[in-house]
Amino acid sequence: MHIITHNPALAFDVADAGGQEQAHKRNLNRDEIAKLFAAMKTAKGFSLENDLCIKLLLALAVRKNELIGASWKEFDLDAGVWHLPAVRTKTEAAISIPLSNTVIDWFKELKRLSCGSEWVLPARKMQNNVHVAESTLGVALAKVQHGLEPFTIHDMRRTAKTLLASLGVQPHISERCLNHKIKGVEGIYDGYDYFEERKAGLKVLSDLLVQLESGALDKVIPIKRKVTL
């Protein structure tokens, strides 16, 4: 008799069954992120690619499908920029995402692991040249025995926004990091993309994640200044 040690249904939500997905309110705090990172390192069947993807979702605040469907032609790793085309965004707005040195290193590792594929995350068990399925990360995350309150892959994006706020990143900049459309009159007249400001904000965010992964919670100091340039 073989007994599974994780709930395979945790990888799926209402949207996977064709229903209307309800808004979530879950985000992980710093202590939970550190515990998650530690659990990912020892989880059976949780690959290095999955590990890097979870960290990238937290570091860049992109949507899961934007990362899963990424191809290497969208990246200029030498310049440290991911040019995400409008056709692949929920808001139908293209965005150039600044990449910190830490994030560049994570993508370089994924490129090595992709073994020449055009995809950042190529499917391993299919003959055709395709990227991994939408459910892949959720299924993998369900194998991690982190002992935390339930959360989903989508909660990584909300967690990233919360972390940016805790690091002093101004709301209009973090909204741009998430590629949200600015509402109201401000959204109509403000066409500036805040690239340098987003670069500074995402840099301190990736630095924080590195500290949390190292387990040095006592050395993580909140950045109270506003991230502006």
C-alpha cells in the first residue's frame, strides 16, 4: 500500500473546473516565505525549475501564465530586461520588466536547464516543442510539506505586492510592477512607465527574498524610505 503525503487537489481551484474564480485575500508574510523556501529545498519531486519559478513569481509579481508561456526571445539578459508583449498580458499592455542581478542569475540557470529550447519552461514529457502546462506549478507546489495555511500560486503575486509596500515602494510604482492599469484621470494622463523606479523597487524585493532564503530573518531590516528616483 502506498500512501500519498500531500493533497493533489490543492493544485486546482474553481477556475480549473470552469467556474468563476473568487478574489483571494491570502498573502504570505516573511516568516512564511522563509519556511516555504526551506521546505521547497527538501520536497521530493520538486525540481530546481519549480524552485526558481516560485522565487521568480515573488520577485517579479508577474502572473503565472506570463512566466509559464515565456520564450527566450522576450529576454535581453545582458541588458537585464524582460520585454513582455501585450498579447501575453491580461491587461493587453506590453511592459518591459527590469531584472535585478539576482533575477538574471535565476533566469540564466533556467536557460541552462532548458537545454536549448525556445521556451523558458519547456515541457519535458512531450515530443512537440511546447512549454509546461498551466497546472504544472500548482501540482508541484502541492508536494511541498511546508505546514503553512493553504495558499495558491496566484497568492504569490499578492504577496509580492505586499512585500513591495513593506519595503517602502510607493503604491503607484508597485501597481506598475504588477502591470495594472492606473484608474481614473491619473491613468489617462500618466503615461510614464516608471522603469527606473520599478527597477529600484524590484531590486530591494529580490534582495529581501535572498535574505529570506538564507534563513537570516533576524538580519532582514524593513526599508522605510520611499523608493523613488
